[in-house]
Amino acid sequence: MKKIKVVPDKNKNQTFKTFEIEIKVLNLQERAELNDKIMDLDTKQNFSFYLDIIKSNTNYSDEELNMYSLDELVAISTTIIEDCNKKKLKK
């Protein structure tokens, strides 16, 4: 697990405060599955889509996720996608 910051997107008029969440560190197969999901043009990007990304990449319960607003949940899923696809530094 690792912590990442979720920052509001001012271009989307998101007004929540920046917060941290813990996400799973994805292996290559998990990363491929996540990217397949977001690249599938037949997949509707609805509320369930965003929740599925969050639930498969965190250990948060339904009760914990239910405390977040829609904007926060969308931002969490977007941050997860961005984090898993950013360039990794070689050790």
C-alpha cells in the first residue's frame, strides 16, 4: 500500500480540500486490467465505473467510500489511474 494525494481539479470546479488515500501498489497484470477497463470504448464511465476502480485498487469499505462526495470519488479514481501510469523511477 502507498499513500497518494487527491487534489481537486479547478477546471472541473471541484471545491473539496486535498486529502490522502491509501492505494494498492499494482503489478503489471493489475495495471493492464485497469488500463483495459478505461480504454474500452464500450464501457460507460458512470458512478459504478468509478467505484469499481476505487474498490479494486484500495481496501476501503462501502461505508468508508459512502462518506465521500461524487466529485471526491471521481477524483480518487482519476488519481489512481494517473498514479499507476506515471513514469516509474529506476532503482
